[in-house]
Amino acid sequence: MPESAHPSETIAGRQKGSSMGGVGTFALGVAAALVAGALGPALGRRARPLARTAIKEAIIVGEGARHRVEGLREDWADLVEEARADVRRKQVHAVPPTND
């Protein structure tokens, strides 16, 4: 327990001393629910186009990323094939060791 805290000061003690009791908290919750119920449909109608725009942008970004990844995959496959061709050329031109 911190030295500055008084032993009788507990969480329950602080809650009892608060200005809003259980009934006040309940009333605040009911009021918030009523306001949300009244404003919710209007906010929903305004938010829907914004949400649709955000989803469209996400689809566009996702498609662009998919195309870039496909291009990178093709580039990688080309590099691997070039490296394999280099290895084959070196193997053909390699001089076999002589048995002296």
C-alpha cells in the first residue's frame, strides 16, 4: 500500500464518496440509450455512404496490392530461372579434373 494512502481509503470508500451513486449511473445509462436510439438512425444514414466509400477504397487498395504481388512473383520466377541457367552454363563449361 503506498505511504500516501490512508488505510481506510479503499476502492469501496472512494465509490461511496463519489457524487453519483448507483441510481445516478443507471439514469445516465438510460439517458445515453435514449439519445443513441433517437440519433442512431440519422447517424446511420450519414455513416453508410462513408462506410461504403471506405470499403470501396479498401477493395481498390487490395486489388492494387494483389497485382503488385503477382508482378513480384513473376519477377522472382524469372530471376530464379536466370540463376538456374547460369548454374547450368557453368557446369557445362567446367573443366573436369585430371587424374595425374
